[in-house]
Amino acid sequence: MMLCTRLRPLFLSSTQPRQRHFHLHSSNTLLQSHFHHPSLLYSSRKPSCGFGHINHIRAMASHIIGYPRIGPKRELKFALESFWDGKINAEELKRVAKELRISIWKQMADAGTKFIPSNTFSYYDQILDTTAMLGAVPPIYGWTGGEIGFDIYFSMARGNASVPAMEMTKWFDTNYHYIVPELGPDLKFSYASHKAVSEYKEAKELGFETVPVLVGPVSYLLLSKPAKGVQRSFSPLSLLEKIIPVYKEVLAELKAAGASWVQFDEPTLVLDLDSHQLKAFTDAYGQLEESLSGLSVIVETYFADVSPGAYKTLIALKTVSAVGFDLVRGDKTLELIQSFGFPSNKYLFAGVVDGRNIWANDLAASLKTLKALESIVGKEKLVVSTSCSLLHTAVDLVNETKLDSEIKSWLAFAAQKILEVNALSKALNGQKDEAFFSANAAAQASRKSSPRVNDEAVQKAAYALRGSDHRRATPVTSRLDSQQKKLNLPILPTTTTGSFPQTMDLRRIRREYKANKISKEEYVNAIKEEINKVVKLQEELDFDVLVHGEPERNDMVEYFGEQLKGFAFTVNGWVQSYGSRCVKPPIIYGDVSRPKPMTVFWSSTAQSMTARPMKGMLTGPVTILNWSFVRNDQPRFETCYQIALAMKKEVEDLEAAGIQVIQIDEAALREGLPLRKSEQAFYLDWAVHSFRITNCGVKDTTQVHTHMCYSNFNDIIHSIIDMDADVITIENSRSDEKLLSVFREGVKYGAGIGPGVYDIHSPRIPTTEEIADRIKKMLAVLEMNVLWVNPDCGLKTRKYSEVKPALTNMVAAAKLLRTELAGTKEAVFL
């Protein structure tokens, strides 16, 4: 595979001399300016060897909350997958990780960053790292004590041949996923991973003084769930006093190693917390008071405003020296600080550079915000920071060789955002780089006036949607009857959610076609051959509703974005989704429209290969929106309506081509839900409306499916019902069947539903009996005439050696239960 060759120089054999490989990451250094102009270069400087006590900060400082760990060209991804496949050993994996960490610290130091974070690197997930630190390993993983190694760590993350992975869910409202801690009242915590201290020492030995970053104790517990077998009413927050001793041990080691600052990430402070939960922060940092003596402490919040109650709690914490706020998504934070004031003995870390998008910062606007804060807290108490970790943005714009210069001038990836933070810090300190600010202003003006951004016809069509309902005229129960007469499906119909394994050969074919190394005819024939293989496999396994496997698609969002107007694409704009899984979000820079059909040829080709129903596979407008870097110059709902109109045309073209079942994935609908309840109804209204727009014009006999995965759907179940899809397939197994509880509690769902029967993000192959047992649990709360049988999610990331036996067992389980149900009263078929 061509991409893997990039890593080969890193994997030196044990007989080769050890070398520093900074040259491999040369594109990721900060020796080029944001706007690629020689007059705007930042000079390199030696890293600071110490901050001293908080009172010794004499000048405006800069701070980065966190940084992408995957590497500028996904070096960590390839190393992890090579390790999991047994192609490299643990020491080689650790060497790649160390080189990435060094490169990151060097970048920040060269840019003049005062507060450089450590322990933000992770082999899989920072919450899982904290679980390891606390020794909070569920018993099924067989950990018997001692330092937690890769075997236990990756078993928790990915599962293994004998045990499933821990639950994975969305990190707040981002596309990053974390591994959910599973805690119970009898769990014994112990200091079982010294990673935070080791990485601080590693940086210090190299001459980088860093701020160790820990997930705060309260947020860790609030993001946890009761372990299996523990009553649902159990509150992990009740374990606060039990985990504090481990934090004390960590802090003692950090102080002994020479740390003078420590950062606690407490992002749950932006949620709607009750008084008991808020008090937990006071209790936690009060209990840590002695351990924090001699350390300067930053508590970071991000992703939204904190509430007035959370703000008062934060600024009253005696042991906390500095508080960080998100001033990008927290658009009321400045007003909050102005209203309630800010303590004179604390530092304010102002997150004015967006860590979740790729647009160049409007430096003039940010400087205005910083000046307003300066008037409240004073220049000596203000630190310029990112709004959140840069984990959620692409790594380095310098690596982008195919973006045109105009669009490129509008952007800033993680490496460029470091420059922006430091430029703002220097400007506040009276050292404004006029050339840098002028180039930024020119880029801002260019973007506002570019004819590429605005399409009046598209804007008018989207505006006209407001206030309309766009709902199919016939109720879903009547539509299902019409569809069953045409499709003639059995009870417990089997299907998958879309993609099949993407082999190295398949990726090579797409890559060679993009590089013009093979002709269009060769490409089409190769993809047809792959579709035929997938169709034949499903027929052999006796699936009821088939998919074509999506071999022509590199990504479920990028594939559509490449065919829509208003999108731009990167070569190396990768962002970590979970573990080694990376996505390359499209950039929505302008108004969106569909020039021509996008999927009709491939869906029609696949349908011609079988007499069974073939699903047309689309990505829904909300998911395209939430999994893209979205323009920030108009409300998100306006962009979503534009995408919905484009997808509506595609749905209608698929129906006209004879496709009877059309799946419109909305995997990310829950992901975009605002964190504050007061803002959620408005989002759900336009998001659900956008989905309905796509299919409101199809016939009753056309069956519309949707798919959702890896999030908590129980609190939005009524909005899911309001989407008015005929069938929904939804993740269920990895979340320990949490979804089923909503139906046990009396929610009636009249449409078809397929809660996932096995977790596809683990290599583990479930048995027929296991799947059948899971289906029986579903039948206890759902009518058999609405239940579908399917995996949790798409199969793109799995191998055929895993997929074939898992799907074989899944179909066998469905047939087994059909036989058992045959003696019951006659089913009303879908």
C-alpha cells in the first residue's frame, strides 16, 4: 500500500543506528508562515527551561490545550495497525510515538509557546489512558495488577478473541469517540499507569518544560457509566473519594519530577449540572489541596459556555491558579466574565483560536475580544489559548499541495493555529507582527467577497424551506404495508448498514484512478467486479436486503462532497475519530448544490446483478454537515438545508432508476446536539426537518432507511421517530443494549427498527447463540413485525476473515428465531 511506505524509514531494525527523524516531519515544523510568505517567518528559539511560580509570569503568555497525535501523515495510525497485525513490535511502536511527541513539543517551543502540554498524546484515547492510570479495568480483561501494558490497554479499546471491547461513544458534540469507563461501588482503584509522569520526564530531559495534562477527576466520573451488573441508579460520582488518592500519587510524582504547572481538563463544566454535581468540583479540588501545594493549577473548560453556577464554582476554587474558557463556541463567556467579574489572584486562559474548525482566525476580532478581557483581568493575568484541544482539526496546512491558493489562504490547521495563538499573544504584549496581521486581514476580506462562496439561487431555495413541514403524506404504518406487498420480506429481515471491507487492492485501484494511472474503463470494471463479489457473498449468506458494499467510496462524506459544489478537499487533512481510525473532513466553503447524479450508476449496476432488493446508499445532510469543516460565515442550519435539497434530487433520481430501498445515513445527527438543553430543541427541529426534506417526495412503496451509530440516542428518541423513516438501523450492541431501555420504558415505535446485533469495531466474531440471545432481548420490547437484524455499523474497517463468519452467524441466528417464532400467531410482515 502506497501510504504505508511513508512509515518505513521510522521502523529501523534493532541493528540500525538510532536517529532522530525530524526530517520526516519537516512539513510539520513551524518554520513557514501561515500565509507562506517569506517576510512572515517566525524565528526559531530555544525552548524555555522553566516557568517558575505563577507570580513570576512577567509577559503575555500563550498556551495550547492539546495537539493532534496521529502525525502529519498519519504515522501513528500506520504504526498502530502494523503493531496490531504483528508486523512491528511494541518497542517500534513506542519509538514512532516518541518521535511524534518530540516533533509536537519542538513545534510549540519554536513558535514561542509558553505553556506546552504533555500527556495529551495517546495510543488510543485520553479517557482510556485515565482509566489505566486509575487501574479501573473491568474484571473481564483479566488484569491482575501492576503497570498496565498494551495487552490490557488495547483489549479494553478493541476487544480480543474472547472478550468484547468497552463501550465507545461520542466525545461531547465532536466526531471524536472515547472509551466509556465502567465503574462499580466495589471497584478498587490503584495507580496503574505512570504515563503522565513518564511523558513529562521525557520532555524535560529533551529541554522542554511542559504542563502535564490530566483528565479532571469529576469529569472522568461524570463521563463514566455503571459497570455491568451494577444497578442503573448507581452514580459513578459517588466514587470521588476513592479516586482522589490515585490523583494524589500522580501529583506527588509530578512535583518530584520538577513540574510547576498542571492542567486538569474538566469539560463537563459546560454541561447542565445540578448543585450536587457542581459541589463535587469544590470537594475534589479541596481534597487535593495539600497535593496541589507548590503547583500552579489550570482548570480547562471547552466546547461551550459554562453556566453562571459553574462559573461561580470555578472562580471560587482556592487551589486553582488559572481557569480556561472557550470563547469561540462559548459566545456568552465574555458577557459572563463582565457580569460576574474575575478574581484578581487567578489567570484567565482565553480560548480565542478555534480548535474545532480549519478557518483562519480573524485576528482583528480576536484581538478586540482579548482587549476587552484585558480591561477586566489585566494584561499580566491574561493568557492566549486555543478554544479546546487541536485534536479536532487537521495537522498542518503546509502538507496540502492540491488546495488552490485562494482557499488555502482562508485556512489554518493545527500548526498554523499555534502561530495564531502566539501572534495574538505578542500583539497584546506590544510586539504586533504587522505583516502577519495584514496578511490575515487580506485573507478575511478575500473570503467575504469571493464569488465562489455565494450562489443566490441556492440561497433562495434554502430560504424558502423555512416554516414548511416536508413530511410524507401517508403514515408510516400504511407505507410499510405497501412496501411489504412489493418487497415480500420475511420476519426478522437481514441486511447490513452499507460498507463492506475495503481491501488494500481496492484502495490501490481508487488511488491509481485518481492518479490517472489506470483508465476510467479499467476503474469501472474493477469496481463492478468488487460489487459483484459483495452481491454474490450476500446471496450465498442468504441476506434479504442487499447493499453494494460501497467500493467506489473512500469516505461516506468525502465521496459526496467531491461531487457537490461548495466543497474543497485536502490531501492530508486527517483528523482522529477513534484509535487508528482517521477521517478527512471536506471543507464546506460556499453554497452547496448538486450538479449531476452521484450514486445512481453504481446502485443501478448493483441492482442489475440480483433479483433481491438492493439498497441505494446515501449520506444524509446532517451527517455531511456535522462531519465536515463547515463554513462559519452563516448559520449551520442554512448550510444543512442546502445539502438537504441536493440530496433530495439524488433520492428522487434513485427512485426513478428503480431502486426500491434507499438508505439515508444520519450517523451524526445526535453528535450535533448542543450541549446545553436550552439550545437543543432548535437544533433537533432543523436537523430532523433537513432529513425529511430529502425523501418527502418519494412514493409510498419506496422504503426509506436511515442509520445511526455510537452515541446516546435515548434522550432524542422522539426526534428520531419524528424523522419519519420507514426503517432505522441503530447501534446497540457495543453500548450494552442501552437503546432497548427506552422501549422498556414505554416508548412506542411503529416503524421498522434494527438495533445492531454485534459490534463491528472489534475483531471478535460473535457466535450464533450470542446473536440469537441478543435478538430475543429485542423481541421482549419490540414487535417481531418491525424488527430487523443487522450489525451495529458499516464493515469498511474489518477484514473479510472476520466479516464472513460474523455475518454467517448473524443470518443463522435470524433463521433460528424465525423457526422458533413460526408457532406464534401469524406475523404482520414488514
